Amino acid sequence: MRADIAAGKIGDEIIEILQKVNALDKTEYVALPKSAELSSGEQSLLELLKLLLKLTAQKENIVPKMIASEDDLKQFCQNHTCGIKFLQDWRYEVFGKYAQNLCCGKTAIAYNDKTRKIDFISLPE
């Protein structure tokens, strides 16, 4: 800890809190709620979203985790409308809207034998 912080009121408060935490019994720790298991349909959707994420990241030349984490994808599989980071801002533009379209049956996935690539095809409504 920086000397100026340690010598001030904030440093005393930090030390006091750390001492209280260290004194806790492990049985008193707060457990994070476990997310519900994905159904088989949701698990299949997760695999499709992972593929979409991988291809999107390659196209945009960025690391997939900059767009979405696996936890984000799992959460999206269970609730397509919740406040997930890839449904906002630039992430929405490069990935989120395509993920929503995939979930709503507005996008199909196909292998293009001529280009030897996987294509995402917009379906007519």
C-alpha cells in the first residue's frame, strides 16, 4: 500500500476491513449463485453462438473475449433480452444483432463449398 494512503484515514479503514475479512470463518463467506444448467436446446444454441463469435472475431481481427465471454453467451442463451455487454454499443453492431437474429430464426448457417468458408445467411421474414 502506498505510504500516503497507509498513513491516512483511508489506510486505517482498509486495514480494518482486511482484518475483519481475515477473521471470518470460511463458512461465513458469501457464495455466488450458480447459474442454472442449460437445456439441451440452449446448449446447442451456445455452440452456434460460439461459432458466430469466433467467425466475427476473425473478421474484425480482434480477440473473441473482447466481444463476449462464455458466461455472456450462456446468459444470453437463457434470456435473450437481459443487459449483456454485447447487446450494447460497438459489440452490438459487430456481434449482438447477429446473435439476436440467429436466436430468432432470421439467420441460417451454411458451408460454402466454393469459398470453403462458413456463411451466415439472412433469411426472408
